[in-house]
Amino acid sequence: PPIVMPPLLPTGTGCEGKMEQRADDTEPVVRARLQVYKEHAGPVEDFYKTQGKLTDFEIQGGIPETLPRLLTTILEIVRATPK
């Protein structure tokens, strides 16, 4: 599927109309970045997964929606970790 990454346009901040997309944020460039990430980060992720030290966390909104969920997730992990 195509990768679509429109620039974020915050509302009510006075930034409307001033935001622009980087010239190098094209689909081929983004695909290349993702491939480099997969090649370099993949082994690190696998290392921590095999040790049970990696948690998936889906970001579904901005900071106000995400931060409380993230902190709750981190606290659950810390509390469940044997001392």
C-alpha cells in the first residue's frame, strides 16, 4: 500500500498555513528510511523480545491521550518485574 504522510496541521495555534512538508518526504525516501530502520533496529528489537524486555505500545492520539496510557503501561511493567 502507498505511504501517505501529510504534514501535521495544528489548529488554533496560529500555525495554519505555515506548515509545510519536507521536500524529501516522498514515498521512495520514506520506504528507504523504513528499510534502514528495519535492518538496524530489527536485531535490537529481536534481542530484547527474546529476553521478554520489549513491550508493544500503540499510539492512537496526541500527547494528552497517549501519556496517561503510556505511564500506566510502564507502571504495570515495573510492578510486575521481580525484584
